[in-house]
Amino acid sequence: MLLLDLTVLLSGILIGTVAHLSVPVAIAAGAAVSAVLLAFAVREHPAKRSRR
């Protein structure tokens, strides 16, 4: 999932609206998205295990 996030961030830097942002802001936004995805994965992992 993190690899997918990095791929989207890098493609956004090359083409897209992220190109209008500075590099540190783009990296911070990518880190924020990664943190949200990681928090969701951690929260959902025990719920998935308890459903079995």
C-alpha cells in the first residue's frame, strides 16, 4: 500500500496538480496520506481477524 502511495505521489509531482506545490509540501501531503492509510490498516486488521 505504501508503494502505491509513493507511486501516486511521484506521478503527481511529475504530472498533475502536485506540480504546482513545492516539493516539501508535496512530501508532507504524501506522508499525511500514508499515515491515514496506515492508521486505517492497523484499525481494520484486528477487526478482520475477529470476524473469522
